[in-house]
Amino acid sequence: MTSLVLSSDQVANQAIDNRRWRIGGTARRAAIAGAVISAGGLVMPAAASAHGIVGKTDLPIPRWLFAWAATVVLIASFIGLATLWPAPRLQQVRGRVLTALPRLLRPLFSIIGIALFALVLYAGFAGEQELPTANITPTFIFVLFWVGLPFASLLGDVFRAFNPWLGIGLAVRWVARRTLGADRLPRSRAYPSWLGRWPTVAGILGFAWLELVYVDKDRPSALAILSLGYAAVQWAGMATFGIDTWEARGDSFSVYLNLFARVSPLRWRRDRLESRPWLSGLPVLAPAAGTVALLATMIGSTSFDGLEQGGLWINTLFPELEGLFSGLGLGATPSAELASTVGLLGMIGLIGGVYRLGIRGMHSIDPRTPSGVLAGRFAHTLVPIALAYVAAHYWSLLVYQTQAAVYLASDPLGNGSNIFGTAHVQINYSVLSPNSIWYFQVAALLIGHVAGLALAHDRALALYPNPRDAVRSQYWMLVVMVFFTSLGLWLLSAAS
């Protein structure tokens, strides 16, 4: 993460300085596919350091083996799914009630979320401006919110419980109904189907641009203004289309984090907590326009964050693009921002293009179904990959910078206060070793891509009556998953 809040690389600088069928046919076909896609391992560098690790470290096994091992794991997982997963298991799963929830829990969480939002705004406007790391606003937004909540979503849709603009919207509606009467409230407009999840695409792309491209992104007052502006847009959307409809389709962060929460085995209802199998919340994701673009944006923006820290971008691509825009008479800052914008959009386009190629290949097995329909039916398989990219790229940043939140809680404005007596707490950079970070990153990427394969296999079994057709259709998805895994490992290894 490239912000003046300690990035993972900067932190590390301080730390270091449907049915069973014969396995023989499956193995032969997978071997053929593997012979092609395992060539991805050849393009992996022989030496690699993890994103978030500065400097080369000695690992117990040669680094290039990680790439080959990842390819082998995916191929073995593909064969295992084809032979041991003969029928759909995740398409329609009922949750099991774990416990009832107190009625006051949701209002309490909303109050906490609103209070934190107010703190971020107040610190952004009234706190230290010249040293962003001394102000809680950048750390809260870029670390606790943007990085921490995807991890927290493994416990369920945590953000929805604390969503401040949702909490304020619900409170306003409650007051209005009791003051004016429900019959006198204006009716919400129907949400247009063509709009789908495109507002979420715009919001996530905008935040990624803010984080990765915008030069003045760490200025607390600018972040506070943008946060307030985003909240105003949400309230306008809720007033126009209804609170529940807008929150499910148009609130970028709510939709984004809900996708990750669908991976979780926990589902939070209004009055109860339910358990369900891992990943089972994803196959029931309602199809909507813009979903594929949203997943490509999620994966592509994280990928660009890794690319930005590698030698290919720093030494070659960025200077060329910046020089191109400078030659048009633009200043240094606009040229740099335009160069990074091109890189960000290019990476998102690469991710979306590779996925579309996989769908085109799948279309050869099912020519009667349009490629766009197939792309939508399998879009949910990209969610674990998006989560894996977040986990791999930002794990060390989260571990280190959540410690920073301890002293920032006592001095949120950076004015020397010590509210809770923790203002002098220091970050312990020895809690993670470079090797442990690298192993975690590789494991996260592999688990995410294997989960994507499992979801794709399960969906194929539900769509195609012939299990052979189901497995054949997934050769293409296997190629896509190996590419994404190889890309993720290369981005981690290329970080300077």
C-alpha cells in the first residue's frame, strides 16, 4: 500500500531494516492442461522476496520451487475435485441457527460505527496535517478500514453492523416514520436493473485511485472531506432508491465487504447468528450488471499495488508513461498521476481480459449459453481470489499498523494528548519474520485459488447434466487460476 501511513515495504524496512467418473481420463486431461499452464512457473523469478519484505532472505527451499509447487497444488486440486466432488454441494445451503441476538445489539453497533466515523472526520479536520502518521484519520481509513475489514469479514458481514451512513439512514427513517407517519413518506424509486453493481465499481475504483495514484492522498483534511462527500452520496442514494436497495447495490464498501463476508461460515441476521459451510454464501449471489467488472477491479487494483513496488514499474513502465505525458506539456504531478492511472486501469483490464478468455474457452463446451451469461454465472468464483490477494499483499501491514492504532487512540489528533495512557506504545516489528510473511502470502494465494476452483467446479456440476462436460469446462478455469496464482506470486516476488 503506497501511502504515508507506513506501507508494508516501509514497515519491513524497519523490521528488517455431479458424479464420479474414471480418474484415468481426468488425470490425462489435467496432465495435458498442466503441461501447458505449468509453463507459468518458468516465468517466475528464481529469487523472490515477499511484498512487504525489503531485502532478500534465505528460505529453507529454493524460491522458484514455490511457483512450481503452486501449479502442482492447483492441478492436484483440480483432479481431486473432478473425482471426489461428484455433485453440487454449495448451490443451495440452509444455515443453522447458532444463537439468538439481543435486540439492542444492532443499535449499539450502529452507535459505535457513527462515533468512529465522527472521530475520523474530527481528527481529519482538526488534527495534525503535516505529519499524517501522527493523525488517526489516514491510518484508520487506509489500514483499519480498507485492509482490516476484509480480514474481519471472515467472521461475517461485520461492516454492515457498524456501517455509519447506514446507521444514520436507519435512524432518520425511524424518526421520520414516527413523526410524519409511514404513509406520508415519499416512495422510493425502482432501482434500474441496468445500473446493477456499477456504482460499486465506480466507488472501489475511485478509492483505489485515491490510495494508489493521488499524490495528496494522505492529507487528513482531504480524507475527511472525501469521507463526508461519500456519506452524502450514500444518503442521497438511500433517499432515492430505498435504504435496503441502495445498501445492497450502490454502497460501494457495503457491497465490496459483503462479497468477502460470503466466504465466511457465519451469517448475521437481524435477530440471530447462523452457521453455514465455508463459501456457501457465494453461489447464491444475485446476478447483476457490473459484477465481473467489480471483481476485476478488486483483484486488479491490489495487483497494481504490487506492481507499483516492483522494478518493472519503477525502472521501465512508469518512466516511459510519465515521459509520454510530460512530452505533452503536462507538469510533473499530473504526468505521474496519469501514468499511474494508466497502470491501474491496465492491470484491471488484464485481470478482466484473462477471465473473459477463460469464459470464451468454456463457451466452446456450452455454445448455446452466451459468454456474458457464463461470465456472470461464474463471477462469484473470483471472490476468494480477491480476498487472497488482499491477504497476501497486506497481511504484514495490518499486523504492524494495528499496533499503531494503540497509540493513535490516545492521541488521535497528533497534538500530544494521552487519553488512555498508551501514547508512548511502540510498534513491535519482530512479531513477524520475513519467512513467516512469505509463507503466509503463498498459503493465502493457494487457498484462495483452490477455493475459486471448488466454487467453479460446483457451479459447473449444477449447470451441466453430464459430469464430463462439467469437468471439461473447468480446464479453462484451471488455466485462469494458475495464471492468477503465478501473477500473484510474481507481484510478491518482484516487490523492491
